[in-house]
Amino acid sequence: MSSDKQILKKYFYEVTEMFEEKELLTVKETAEFLGVCEKTIYKLITEKELFALKVGKKLLVPKNRIFDSLGTK
């Protein structure tokens, strides 16, 4: 198996696992979690201050990366 296929396979399983355990949050859920409005979350994602995955038309934020992306713990 090529290196690219191995990376994609690993990525697929990681994303699937996070989704099953509700480790990926929608923009709305992320805003509620942080106590801010959705517009703020979109701004942070656009400015690359907050990491998000684009899956189809949805932006999903890995819960474990929220505080890493914002530089707080």
C-alpha cells in the first residue's frame, strides 16, 4: 500500500472514531461550548485561529483541538 493510501486510511479511521464518539462538533455546537456566537466561530476558522475540518458542506471542529487551536488549556 502506498504511503498516501496509508495516510488516508489512518485519517479516515481517526475521523470516523471522533464522529462516533461525538468528538467532532458543528459550528453551532462549538459556539455553544465556548459561549460565543456562531459568527465568532466562523471568523476564527477563516482566520485559521481555530482548526476545522470541512466535510461536505459542514465545518466540524475536533473537540480536542479547540483549546489547542486557541492557545489555552
